[in-house]
Amino acid sequence: RVDIDLRSEKVSYKIREHTTKKVPYMLIVGQNEVRDKSVTIRANNGQQETVSLDKLPSWFQKKVSEVNH
């Protein structure tokens, strides 16, 4: 299930809001990510990493395999 938050609020506001809602993963695309052709993935435990767009599918495959093992 995926929801997209395209409101004109600041990114930091939306991150705080969705963190309190316990969203498992947030994919954040701000100005830096657009510039770098990447996405920042933030887990609900506070960990985050930036992944290039070409490596995003393999990141998801890795997470799915971790859940299945």
C-alpha cells in the first residue's frame, strides 16, 4: 500500500506528521534528492538511508527477502 503526500507543507512537517502515525517506511523526495536523482528512505525506527533511483528496486527486493526469512 502506498500513499503520496503532495501537500504544499514543508518536508520536515510531513515527516514529523507521518512519523507520529507510525508509517513503516517513508520515501522522501526533496530538492536534494531531485538534484542527486535519489530517494531518502526513512524507517519508523528513525534509521534512514539515501538510495540512488537505479538501486531502489534492489533495495526493495532486499527488504522483502529479509521479511520472508
